[in-house]
Amino acid sequence: MTQNLFGEPPTPYAAPEPIAPGAALLRGFALDQAEALRQAAQQVIAAAHLRHPVTPGGRAMSVGMTNCGALGWTSSRTGYRYSSTDPLSGQPWPPMPACFADIAARAAAEAGFEGFAPDACLINRYEPGARMSLHQDRDESDLGAPIVSVSLGLPAVFLFGGLQRSDRPARYGLAHGDVAVWGGAARLAFHGVAPLADGEHPRLGRQRINLTFRRAG
């Protein structure tokens, strides 16, 4: 069953909503910074264009991706890795905007992870029909640091499971300005995003932008 279904207007942040030991949703936490985050994301995308990486299995991902920060996550037929340079341009990834680092650190602290300083932000753009299959974030060298994920634009259904791929994930509605944080016992939980439903967001149109912050190096 999907929890916290859509249809209600965004509400100001109140308190963390625990979804597992070490994992919480911060509903509306990024609303006050959402416009600054949107503009900063567009600047990053203009400097390092979105692409649909190919998985080791040879499939192009349905989600458009790019990165900012000291390191960026990439995928190819040879595997997944972090790189200090954009493989398309050979140039360093764009610097992480200050508003990105600020929301990531504040959200992590609110969820109980003080001192989080991300060095990588993966920007994902979902258009209607795009999805993210269940996976673990395990390519980072520092698995003691949490993952912080900020949602902008169209609502999505976030899938959050256990430590085994076979664990049935719970389904949570994520709206514009919501933040998910997971670390500690939940750091390697399988998670994903169901196919994005069509719609029109007043600021971002027919898309969802997801900012995923990590400590990769």
C-alpha cells in the first residue's frame, strides 16, 4: 500500500517521519529553498548536460542524469563508478552549489546524522514513465555517511525495502520539497522509484528533479 498519497497541497515541515531504523522522510523540509534548488539544478544541467547512462547489462536508463561536486556517479558497460571528471566532456564536474550543500547538511542533521558534508550530488530528471529499479547505493567509499534525497517537481512513489532485493518494499508518496534520508542500519537498503505518472507541476512542468547527496570519496 502506498502511504501518504498525493492530492493534498504541500504543507510546511513538521517533524521527521520514520520509515525504518536509520531512515526518515522530512516532508516539506526543502520547500523554503525549492526555487533556489531548482535554479541551481538548471545551472548545473546547462554546464554538464543530462545523459541516459548505459548499464553494465547494456540498457540505457530511462532517467536523465548528471552530477555536481568533487565526484560524480557514472555507469557504462564496464560498471558503476565515481569519477572526478565528466566522461562526456573530460572536464571536472560543476562545483556543488552552496544551497545544495546546505540543504543536504541540514536534512541529515534533522534525521540524526550530524556533520554530513557531501562531495557528490547526482541529479536525476524523471519524465513521465521514467523509473528507477530497486538498487543499493554501495559504490561510495564512506558507507558511514547517510544518503540525502531531495524531490522537486512532479510527485513520485518512492520504494523503500530491506537489505535483500527480495524484501518487499514499502511505497511512499514524495511531493515537491520532500526529503528522504537514510543511513546507519538502513544505509544499504534497496530502494527505487515507480514509473512516474504524467502531470504538470507549476514550476517544473512535466518532470521530477531528484537531488541525491552522498559522501563518495
